[in-house]
Amino acid sequence: MRCSIKRCITVTSLGILFLWLFITLRVPSKIEDDKKVMDIKRKEGHVLPLPMLQKTGYSSRKDLRSLEDWQTLSFKYFLKIQQRRKTWLTVGISSVKRPDGSSLLHTLISLFRASSRAEQKHFTVLVHLAYSDVTWLRETVAHISSLFSPQILAGQLLLIHAPSDVYPTVDGIREDAYRGVFYPKQNVDYAFLMSFATNLSDYFLLIEDNVFCAPNFVTHIRRKVTAMKSKPWVLLEFSNMGFLGKLFHSRDLPLLAHFILLFFEEKPLDRLIPHFRTLLVQKKPILCRPFLFYHRVFSTFDDKQKAIAIKKKLSYSPDNPPGTVFTDMKVFDVHFPWEAYTLDESFFWTYNVSVGNHLTVILNNPVNLRRVQVMTGSIIDGAYALEKGQVELGYEPEGMPQYCTSFTILDHFLEGQMDREIFLKHMGSDVSCVRLVVKASQAGGLMIRHIYLWEEKSQKE
């Protein structure tokens, strides 16, 4: 069953009318400087801890406005938003309640960590909290506000909510949701998001609530848009995964929102968007490499621990004994050296490596290794792989902090990968370091996806 055009326009108008903006922290009479205001940028040498949802609701915070005040405040704040200066880019996210509880928070952290202060002046993050449970809304808004109050006060982060009574009263949405098919509601969620975003900026970037972003993604997108200035386009794709990383002209958003509402029951959003692109006479997709957005597989500490525990139980899974990771490559504020040695989906990302650069794992105690695997490059398309390099095993540690005094070449990389069983016992015994060494200068990015180590188990085990 399809909605009539008149009905769709009515629904969209109601959606915009009732979109709520949640502001839960009172604006202080005097904002202290940035060092005293909570900032998402990590301090030198320290990583911002990942937030975990707590069950402290609004009642425990005297400075929070009650739920009943949100709507009144939202309309007042919406008038200010309408008068605000347009930014170059709006990053749009629609989020619902997830089992892990903190995917959206991780995504927001990644967005702001991956961009410089200068870049943040040119984009706005718009989040549609598309779930009607009041408890979830309160907790989500409270945690976002506590982490991102500077961004909210600066108008860089906007939160909206469309109440359930403005959704199309079509039985299919509720029935499909009951059967576990959620794309009709998801389509309407994003249609409301796009309608609200129309006048916020020149361009609109669609992402999801469980992703991490490449460093300086705004600059990369801007360069691509500039390069395409003389060529007409409707959609630029900075990811090849579903509807993640899709860039539109904001002027096309009203038409796109109406198109989605017309066919919201027909197909999922990732299949509707290509049809819309074709209707606006862009026949072929424009994939923009390098891809800048990836889904986050394990988003919380608990999930990571469970994944590690599962891998530990499997005989063919790596052991990765405790150790410390050092590198002389440039470290950015998004992906850190130690992420190359974890057993989850995180990775280390750097730029413009030179001959002799290294990433070294120094183990807490010498181990006997039977296998070493080092993978570089994107799992999607192989981009950012190490073009020329080798893996070395180190022995005889000394000093404080420790370093290995001798190294033996284990193997060289082939197309960015190295996977080697160690057959010579003397080579795999008493290994204290595993070192990746760059053998040729490489412009652009380098992604070290993981370093996996397998120990030689004794017969008693």
C-alpha cells in the first residue's frame, strides 16, 4: 500500500512541526574556557574513555530540565537554529535503541575526533533519536549532553525526535516491526531526518549510528566535491556499504524525503537511494576512494571482552600475549598503535610512512611462537596496504623501557599481508619483540589492520 502524495506532504509537514530538539544541560551564565569545559579531544598521552550507559535518569540531576519542558524548549531553540549561519555540511544520523547501548555515542566520538577544530566549524551533526521509549530518550540525551555540551551549545550538534503519532498510520509498519522487518519505519525515520536537514547546510552526508570515521574526512569530502565542480552529480559515495557515507546536495533533500515516503514500504533505504539517483539522471554510481566510513563491529568494552573470550577458546585463534606497542610513525587522534594488536576489529591508521619506520610489539615476557600474521590495508578494497615491508622477530630485551637488542627477519610482505608458520624452533623460542618495518617510502595512508601471534603450547596444556 502506497501513501498518496497529499498524505506524504502532510506527514512530512507534521514531522517537521513536531520534531523535538533535546537540550538537557542549562546554558551556564558564563562559559569558561575550553580547558574547563568537557572536550572530546584526548589529552596528550591519554585516550578518552568510552562511555557506558548508566541508570541514573534525570531525577538524579538537578540541573536537567524535565521531559515535559523539552517540547517548549525545542520550539524556542528551533527558532534560533533557523536563524543560524548555514554550514557547508550536515552529517545526518538516525538512531534507535540497540542491544549494546552505546553505538551512537561511539559514532559521535569518532566524528569529532576525526576532525580538527577548523573542520568542525564547517559541519553540523544532526541526530534523529527515532525511538519512542521515554527512558531510553532520557538516558541517551543525558549522556550525549554530558559528553558533547560544548558542541551542543555551539550549535554543532543537534538532536531531534519525531513522536510516533506523526508517522504514517499504516498497519504495515507495526506488523513488519512485529515480524522483525524494520525497513518501513527506518525509511520514514530517515525521511524526517532529511526534511529537517534541508536548510542547515549546502551538502548532506548520510551515515549510520554504528560507524567510525577516517581522519579528516571533511577535508577529503571537500576536495572531492571541488574536483567534481564541473561535473553534474546527484550522489557521491564515500563507502560501498549500504546507505553509509552517501553525500547529497541539500537542495535535493525535500524531493528525496518525498520519494522515500512514497515507497517506504516497497524497499529498504539502500535500495531506494540508487533508484532516486537514476531518476535524477545519474546513471552510474560515483564511488569515492579512499572509503571514509566503516561499520563498527564491537562497540563496547563488554562486547570486546566477549569476542576475545570466544577467540581464546578456539584452537586456531591467535593468543596475542600481553605486550606494549611502540611506533615512530605519526599518530593521529582516531586510531592508535595499540589498536593493531587487539583481537577486535580496530586498527592503526597513519599517513606518509618512510623507509625505516616501524611498529613494534614488545611482549611482557618472552614467548615461544609458532605462527605470526600481520595484515595491512582495508578489508573492503585493500586500500592503504603496505607496499613494501618485512616482519622481524626480536630477542634479548634490555633497558628501561625495554627494547630488543637483536632481530631476525621472519618474512616479507606480499600485497600487504604476511602469514608465516615458524618451523625452526630456535627462531620461535624466547621471542620478546615482533616488529613491522617499512622498506619503501609510501605516500598516502597506511592501515595496519592487525598483528596476530600464536604461542607454541606445551604438551601439558
